[in-house]
Amino acid sequence: MKALVYLGPRRMELQDLPEPSPALGEVRVRMRASAICGSDLHGFREASPRRVPPLVMGHEAVGDIDAVGDEVDAAVIGSRVVAMPVVSCGVCPRCLEGRPNLCPQRRLMGMSFPGAFAEAFTIPAPQALAMPEALADESGALIEPLANAVHAVERSVGPGHDVLVIGAGAIGLFAARVALLDGARRAFVVDKLAQRLTLAATLGAEPLAPEEAPAALAEATSGTGVDVVIDAAGLPSTWELALTAVRFGGRIEALGLGALEGPLAYQTLISKGATVTGSYACLPADFARARQLLASGDVDAGSWITRLPMSEGKAAFEALADGAAYTKVVLVP
């Protein structure tokens, strides 16, 4: 089978690999669509120690089950499914308390085991969830990033809140849209790319360029600050903006990991009494809501998607690493 293989920083090539066979409890999925995540891009660009080459990345994927391992009902063969890519142990305290995304033994498809930038991939059967019939493959590949946004928004945003989203990639745009659906009074979105700010405005958000954001937010909130900041970029400059913009006693949801570490203004954090929460992946309930939001049309990401064949995957990664204006690239076989 053809697979896009990461070989090291800025090195990726289309290779012929043996087709995987599903192990006990697994299914094999014939890939229809697989989206490039920011974390995939970080691995490609910066040699993330969590992604060890040679590796087939990709964890936002839709496809058809075409084979099953032992102890999996063969009746699922032919089903169109979306991958829920974080695989947890199911027995640790975090799993038993209903937070499998925080399982210390968790594995991520496309990082801990081969992913979906390939003509076929395997995954435990419970992680292959039915796709809504009316939802296109390319939009379905965005269920997982939407679920990540849902996870952060639902635990932090309430009716009447002013919300700042930093970073208008797919997760940031999703977060702004879900915040408004969940009753936020206003959602401000900051990004350096004008075309992404245009997309934010179409969702009902208020777009801001980074250089104007601190003053504009202070004016919009009469100096109080926003109730919730969702940082979907994760850079030293965005942490600084988050701490500047959040109100006293407000909340910061940290989703983005654009940098592995950076300085933190302790005095501002402590004096404001702000709550900073890391947000990793999602829960099954978040995934279910994301499927529903896309299937119903309450969230429509169709205009954000650039569809490219997997044979152009290396070029797509290079373009994204060099700052191309794509919002979301979805690779197809």
C-alpha cells in the first residue's frame, strides 16, 4: 500500500509499505480522508521527540472497515467510520473516573502506532465510530479537532461570557463557533493571517489582528478583561496576550503547543487569580457532540478545507511549514 512516511525534520516521502493486518480486537480501515493536524506539522517541522521516524502520522481520519481481527464481529465490515484516535487503558484511575483522555498509558494513532496517512490503517474496534450518513468524508475528518474544541469550551464558557480565542486554525475557529453556540456574548478571535480572520467573522466572531488586540479588548470590556481565553496557538507571545486579556478570576484554556516551553508572567497570573487549564484531546461525549454539530450543519467547515491527494502530501506539509494560507488540508488516497 502507499503511505506517507515521516523520516525526520522536513523529510517525508510516499513509500510502498506492507498492508497492515488487524490484531486481536482491531479493525482495518481503508482510508477515505485524513486531515493534517497542527501536531503532525510540529513533528514534521521541528523534530518533536514524541514522533519517532520512520512514522506514518495522521489521526484525523475517515474510512471504511474492510477487515477485522479476532473477537470483532465481521458484521462491521463495510461500515464507514471515523477514528477516535486516543486509545486508553480503561482500567487506571483516570479512565475509571471518566477521563480516558488523561490516561497515563494512552496511545495516539499516528504517534504511538502507525496512523492514517496511508491507504489503510488499523485501530482498536471501539475507536472506529459510525459516521453520520449525510456527512462528507472530508468534513468527517474534522470531527476530532472539533471535539477537542468542544472539550475546552464546554467546561469553561457559560452564557453571557466574553471569550477570546487566540489562533484561527481549525480548532480555534471551532472553539469560537462552539462558544457562541453555547451562549457566549462575544467571541473575539486573534490571528496574524487576514484570511483566517475573515473566516472568523463569518462565524459571528469579532476578528482582531495581534498588534491591535490588547487595546481593542481593553476597550471592548471597559478594562475588565475577557472571562475566558482559549489559546489554540501556544506560543510565548500568545501566553502573554492571554494573561493580559483575561479578567481577574478568569480562565485560560491552553490547547495549542506551538512551543514546548516559554516564560510565564507569574505575578500577573497570581495577582489576577486566573485559572490555567491544559486541555488535551477530548472525551467520548465531546466526540459525539462534534459528530452531531457537523452533521446538523450547526458547524460547517466545508469552506475551510483544501483537498489534496496523498501523493502531494509532502508538498502540503512543506507549504504549511512555510506559512501557507491553508486553514485545513485533508489528504485523500
